[in-house]
Amino acid sequence: MLFSKDITKPLLIRNESPEAKRARAKKTVARLRKRYPGATIALKFGNPMQLLAAVIMSAQCTDKKVNEVTAMLFRKYRTVDDFADADLGTFAREIRQTGFYRAKALAIITSARIIREKFNGKIPKTMAEMLKLRGVARKTANVVLGNAYGVVEGIAVDTHVRRLSQRLGFTTHDDPVKIEQDLMALFPRQLWFVLTYTLIDHGRAICTAKGRKCSLCPVRDICPASLI
């Protein structure tokens, strides 16, 4: 098999048939799930509204930093009403450490108000409804739906999932929506939810953005990035 040689770009295995790609993908995920059996969301929250707020805050910010911020924040803001009635300026200052805090504060408070006014104070349970909230795209919606309700309508594509999907040769796209479509076509639905967190754990531990540790990787023999 031949591979593209530029690790900065999405990798392509030339002449790999769809059947071979699915078989390799299945083997890859099986090995990674064995390595990370407890893969799950790292964000800490007490209810769906707090989860939504945490996921919005996690954009361009580490989960570790978000958890540091929410450790105190969620003592004050617990319910949809708490967030909906929050003072925008005060709330923005309280989440300043997560970066882009003004936009995030506006998205969280506005979403809470929409939830209160249009969804009877309950976090929506469908993708279509979630996408009506401010600052919510498919990644955020997938994370909230899956973790709050066990509803799986897609695959959450964050920076780790995007990077690993490209390095593993599962996609040649850079757009998260197109990457999600490729992954949904490649993996059975029952793996969609766990796939996100398995790839995230591997991306944090081994297949990092700046320093791959291919010698420690359980899929190095079937990963394009480790073979070029």
C-alpha cells in the first residue's frame, strides 16, 4: 500500500478498497478500545444544562481548564433559570479563563433563554432542536445528546478526532461535518458514541498534535501515519 508522505495533510491509502478500509477501521478501533476501556467524557457536570455550558466553554480551550473554571461556577449556576438570568458581564468575567469568553457567555446565556422559552426549560433531545441554540453546532450537539440522554445521532468531531481520523486514513477532509460523514459511513452506529472518546484518549496519550509516540501505539502496524 502507498501512503501520502506529508504528515501535515490528511493521509490517503492509495488503492485501498472500501472493504479493506472498513476491516482496517474495525481492527483499529478494537485495539484502541482495548487500550482505553474506560474512555469517556472528561468534562465535569451535574446536569444537561451544565454539560451544555461546559461544552460551549471547551471550544478553543482544554477540558482541564474548563473543569477548573466550572468547579466554582457550577456552584452558582445550576439550573436553566440560573444561566438564563445571569448577568452577561458578570458571567463573562467568571469564565474569562476559557478564552473567547464574551462570545461563550453570550452563547450560553442566550441558549438557556431559548431553552426556557421554546423548550419548556428542558435541554432538547434531537439534533434539529439542539442546532437551534446559539453557539451549538453538530459537535456540541452530539456531545450533549449522547452524554445527557444516550441519544446518538452522529459522531462528535473535536480537534483530536479530526487529527486522528486524518492520520489513520479514515478521511481526507478537514471540515468537521465532512469528517463526521466519513466516520459515520465507515463505522456501525453502535460505535459512534464510544469512538469519539476512544480517539480523544489516544490523541491525548500517544497520537498528540506535536509529538507522535508511534513506538508505543497499538495500531502502528496499520496506521498510515506511523508507516510513512
